[in-house]
Amino acid sequence: MAATINAPGTIDWLSIKTDYITGRGSYRQLADKYGIKKDTIYRRANREKWAEQRDRQRDTIERRVIDRTTDKIADKMAEAYSDNAAAKVRIKGKMLKMAEDWLDRQGGVIQDVTDFRKIVQCCLDMLDDSDSGSERSVRVTMDGEASEYAD
């Protein structure tokens, strides 16, 4: 490291302290960089409690990193929740379509609700699957006819 040259008799204590607190050098490295004795830096650092300030600085940085990481994770979870909500909306739309198709085949008159219950159960299963993050195709048999409702 090249030594920083100061005017005769002056020491740039602010730079030395800043370098130490921000982790840019040990007492020995800073002594070499600024052209003064390590013990001189050590005594000043002890008197002004630089080590405590360095520890507080590290804690502050760690908290910021943790906060930012936590925010990123929360954003990803919110994004996943949003995707899950979108899947539920699509599935509910398909459920309505399946019910309408079934009603059309019945001529608009409900005489036997067995097939309609199958539709509702399949849709409930699809909603459960969307909660777990998976989506699948469901084959529903109505009146001997197979219909596929895939996402």
C-alpha cells in the first residue's frame, strides 16, 4: 500500500478513523498507509472507542442486509400468493364454465344433480391443488361423456 503523505506534523485522523470503522484496515495496515506508528493509532482508537463504533457500524450494515433480504423474500412470497390467487380466479372461471356446460346439456332443467356434484367436487379439488402450488388437468365424466378442463 502506498503511504498517504500529510503536511509535516499533521495526521488525517478522520480518514484513519473512517477507514478503521468501515473495516478498510487494521491498525498495522492503517499505520503503513498513513505513515504513522501503529501504537499511535491504537492509543487514539482506544481513547475514542473506535472498536465500539466499528461494531455498531457492522451491526447497522447487518440489519440493513437482513431487512433487504427479508423484504426480497416477502416480495417473492407475495408474488407467489398473487400467482396463487390468479390460479384460483382461473379455476373459479372454469368451474362456472363447467356448470354452464352441464346446464346446457340438461336443457336448463336440473333433474339429477349427481353430475353437478362431480363438477363441484372436481373444482374443489382443483382449488385445493392451487393452494399447494400445483395445477392439473381434470377429466369429468357427465352422462357418459368425457370433457377435459385443463389449465
